[in-house]
Amino acid sequence: MAKKKTQNNQEDVNMFAAMQELEKSKGIPVDALLENIKRSIEKACKSNYNNDDVVFNVDIENGIFEVFIRKTVVEEVTDPNREIEQHDALSIDPHADIGEKVKIPINTKKLGRISVQNARSVIRQGIRDKEREITLDEFRKKSKEIVTALVENIDPETGNATIRIGKSIATLPKSEQVGIDELKEGDSVKVYIAEVRENDPTKKKSRGPRAVISRTSSDFVKRLFELEVPEIYDGTVEIMAVAREAGSRTKLAVKSSNPNVDSVGACIGTRGIRVAKIVEELGGEKIDIVEYKEDPAQFIAAALSPASVISVVLNDEETNEWRVTVPDGQLSLAIGNRGQNARLAARLTGCKIDIRPESGFYGDDEEEESIVAEDEETAEETFAPVDEPSDEI
């Protein structure tokens, strides 16, 4: 008997050691694992004995894990699953009285093969749930922030990247990668945790709570500038608006609260070193940094950089449409490749922009009609970088 007790004790010690190893490797607390094990045993007892009045004696330090089913002491048993006659109860507890409950030790190995399989399934599911909970807690703490991730593998069919952030695994979808990204296994890459979406109970096939990881978000660029520019981090310079077509071009509007600090210059840095680091992180994406203006006309003129602007006039107050006149030789530059410069300027300012040449005549390669750009989600396309004459960074 003593030998059997020693053997069981050693098995318990091994079980606790395995749980402690899981805690170290996956960050799942031993207490959480124990709760899952207890629930699985309760379920097995309910299935085998029709009795889930189960109590446990757990002593991790001494390697003890004991399971008991409680039964009520009675004079005559009518429900053997939940009752025990007094003379039998006295052999377990010499002080057992009628109406009291006694704890009857059970051997978990005798719960049956199916019950054990169910228990294992419950434990595995509990571990997965806890892993997911730990991962989501980690992501919630870093929500709206940039983190450095390790690329573990790339799906050759979808292009989705599996990345490791700390101890957590996440997916960076191809749709959230910058078009010019060429991620490889083993690469370190900065990503933006855009949000953590909770499970939607209204959807039958809901994927459960998950983190949205991105490199295409406009907020990704905003956070990069906050990390790189001390004046933004301390609040001296504020990013007022961002418009982006990931992989191609970004426009950034900034304002300084200190008249002695040049907001645009602070973002560019000495010899362009600050913005150059961000451009490098974005794989060569072009970045226009302009000074934010309270006056819409001045802001629109700045937003159309690198093109020069002759005049900006409110054309339709109801639709917030503004007519912009540019030198004839600057029309293509103001509009940009496939309308990109005008489109980004419209998103940055929140205005409709009608661009016209000074002479009123369009070149041979331009349509003879006004070019109107507006801030519409439907216009959000991504184009490959193009070479065009400009003085942008």
C-alpha cells in the first residue's frame, strides 16, 4: 500500500512539474491549469458516478493531488451515487453522523477511458483558451502601439505572415502588408496593433476575439513619427492629420505649439535623418510633411505640395468644394500620378478640391475638364511608387 502511495505521489510530482514547465514556456499560470484539471475531473465524476460533489486536496509543494467524492451519511441508501450507509461511512470517518457528508477518495485512473479522453479534451481546450486570453491581454496592453515582431513563416499561397510578438503568435495578413514588403522567415519587422476585436455573439461563425495587425494603417506612420521625433513625443509638435496610400505615398500635417520650433523641420530632422529612417522602414514610401493651417485655403495650398498654388477659393460652401488654380506647368504635379497627389490632399484636408490651370487650357495629355478630388473611402487605392518631378522627402 505504501508503495502504491509513493507511486501516485511521484505521478503527482511529475504532473506539477509539467504544469510549471508550461507556465514558464507559455505563460499559463499553474493555478489556471489546475482549475481546468479540476473541471475535467468533476465532469468525469458526473459521467461515471452521477455525482459532481467533488472536493480536492492540492499541495503543490509536497506533490499531493487528491480527489474525493462527497456522499451524505444515511441509515438506508436510496441513491448509492450520493448516499452512504453509516456503518460504511464510519470506516472512512469514525465521527460520521447521520446527515453529514463524508469524503470518499477516488482513483482518477478508474474514471474510464472515455471519461479520461473527455478530461484531456477539456484540459487541452482550457490551455488553448488560456493561451488565447494571455495573448489578447498582451495585445490589449499594446493596442494602438508599434511593436517589433519576428517573422516565423510566410504562407506561399496567401502571402500571410505568421509573426511572434513576445510569447504570442499573430498573423500579419497580406492585405495589411505594404505592397513593397518582401518579408522573409527570420526578419524583424515593426507592426502596428490597430485594435483588438472581441467575439461577435451575433455571428454563428465568429472567429472569436482577435488582434488586428497592420503595416498599412495611417496610424502606423503616425506612431513611427512619434517614436522618431522627440518634439512629437513630448507634445511640442502635434500631428493634425495623416493621409496615406500604403507603399506609395503619405501626407502628414503637423503643427507646433512653440513658435520657436519649426514643426516641419522637427519632423524632417537635421539633413533629413529623422524622416529618412521612417522612409527606410516603409520601404521607400514617399512622405510629404506640411504645416497645418487653420485657414482652409492655406491648408489646401500646403497639402498640394510639392506643387505651387496661385489661388484657393471656396467654390461651394454646401459641399465644401474649393477651386484651386495652379500654374500651367504645375497641373500634372498638383494632380499627381493617377490623381494621387490631389486625392491625398483632399483626404488630408477633408475638402473637395477642384484643380484648374491658370490659363484655363489643359495640355494634350490632360482631359479638358476640371479635376475634382474628394475625401472618399471608395477612392482608397494603392499604387506602386512612381517617379515624378517633386521636391518631396
